[in-house]
Amino acid sequence: MFKVIAVAVAMAASTTVASAQGTTYKSAAKPATQSTSSTKRHPKAKKAETQAALQKEAKISEETARATALKAFPNGTVKSSELEREKGKLIYSYDITVPGKTGIEEVNVNAIDGTVVGKQHESPKTEKKEAAQEAKPKKATK
């Protein structure tokens, strides 16, 4: 009888060690400590940052950043804007249309110190391609 108990304990211990190491063995007995529905995330996986969290982190207001962006293109009109983290930096990104020019001017303003950190002209073709790339991740998450 003691041999049967010792064998059962040994099987349970080896199954627990094997599952902890990622090795699987075909066995009728499952260890009691193993949960069937574990939802662990990869340690480097980041949560999607909410707009509220980004706004709390920003040191300058959206209005101040908009005025700074429009100084770069005085006759322009803001078509769209967003607060985002790009390459580790928190920025306000503005798409500005300028009368007499095709496409848009993208102006990035640092949300911490208010400086212009990037300006780029996007032709209608480039703008369309960028919109398609931004739509792909949204489709994948649905």
C-alpha cells in the first residue's frame, strides 16, 4: 500500500515539475495545482494607453499646442489632431491643410515642452497609404 502511495506522489511531483518546465507528458492524472484557464500576459506587453492617461501626462494644453502648430503654417486649417506616443515621446500630431497646396502638412508638437519636433508634407497618395496602414491594426483587433 505504501508503494502505491509513493508511486502516486512521485507521478504527481514529476508531472508538476514537467508542467512548470513546459514539458508535457501523457498522463491520466492532472496535478491539483495546475489551473486550466491561465491568462498570463507577456511581461513586455504594454497596455494600450488611454487618452485620459496621455492628457494627464501632457504638460501643455491642446490649445497651446494647436497655436504652436498653426504658427508653422499661418494660413492653414487643422483637419485633424491627436495626442499620441510616437517613438517614446508624447506628442500632439496635427494634420493641417494649406490653401493652394495639395495634400496636408503634418506638424508634431512635443506635449511636454511645446516645441515643434517634426514637420512633414504628405501628398494625397501618401496620406491614403498612411490611412490604410492605420486601419490594418484596427481590423486585426476586432
